[in-house]
Amino acid sequence: MKDILLIEDDIDLSKEISISLVKWGFKVILINDFSNILSEYMINKPALVIIDVNLPFYDGFYWCEKIRSVSKVPIIFLSSRDSNMDLIMGINNGGDDYLTKPFSIEVLITKINAILRRAYDYVNTDNIIYYNDIIFDIEKGIFKYGEKQIELTKNEIRILTLLIRERGKIVSRENLMLSLWNDDEFVNDNSLTVNITRLRNKIKEIGISDFIKTKKGAGYMVE
């Protein structure tokens, strides 16, 4: 279940959107204090933000820029204004999409699901892997989950890189040992077990349990 922060001062519309999102399995966080939206965002750390352009105190463009200064969280604008300039301002300020009122709730849900898939399912660059709520910097050996992070050893980096890139598939112990082997170090079955155990314990320390699953007689996998 992913959290969605809904920033909409129209009470009736806010209620309508919330009911629909809950039916689709999302947890909805509503804001009552529109004077300090950035603090509300930092407290809740949602997976996606839906924000109205016309808000009390400061408009949605202002708050989008503030949120974007601290996070890459997906942001969808809602607006009763349909000018091209507003759309351009929304995207230029860091928005991921823009919906003009009145809109179909079904269209909103479709956009939310598409953006969440792009943002969290699996994105792989040369040196950084984004996977669900995890950021894994291969080059620096940093594994981040929320506000917590751990530093990984050379062998732990190699193991985790292979498992995440092959997510949903079982990686055999033989293939993992091959990924660890180099000219200066012989890796045996016991060494792999020790490395896997240490890696699991580190990941568990930052709040992720059962991240690396054992498939008896076959190997390991990340789902």
C-alpha cells in the first residue's frame, strides 16, 4: 500500500478523490494546514503527491518547487485553469502530470498507477538502481531506504547488484559465487553464506525484513 498526499482545499472534491483512492488500495493523507505544506510532506514522506494549483497562502506551483528541492517524489497537479501557460508552469516547476477540473476519477487513477510504476517499480542506470522505495548507489556502495542508509562492502555490492537486476528470478549460488570471484580472492560456498548473512543483517537494521529470500536447493532472489 503506497501513501498519497492529497493537497486539495475543496472539501467535497477531496473526499471524492480520497474514497476512490482508498478503494484502489492507497492510503490517503489529507492536509488541513495549507500554510506549511512542506513540513507536512517531510513528516509523511508519501510515495506520490496530488496538489491543487489554487490554494490558500501560496499556490501549488510554489509548494511543488519547495517539495522538489528536497525530493524527487512524483507530483500531479489539479487545476480549474486550463491555459497552456499553467500546464507549462506546472511541468517547469517539477510536476509529473497535470489534470484540468472537472476530470474523471478513472483518468486520475490511471495516471497515478502509470507514474508509480515508472517511479518505483524498477529503474536502472549505470551506477544507481531505484527499486520500490530503495535507492542503491552501486559506485558509492550506499543502500538507502527512506531516511536510513547503510554502507556495503565490495562483495555485498556485487551480490545485491546481481539479485536486484535479476529481481523476480532465482539466482543460483554458483552464479553468485562467480560474481564474487576475482584473481586475488577465492570464494567458496561458505564465504557466500557468510556474505549473504551479513548483507541480510545490514538490510534488516534499516527496516527491511526478508528482502533476500532463500529458495531451498536453488539459490536466492529479490521479489
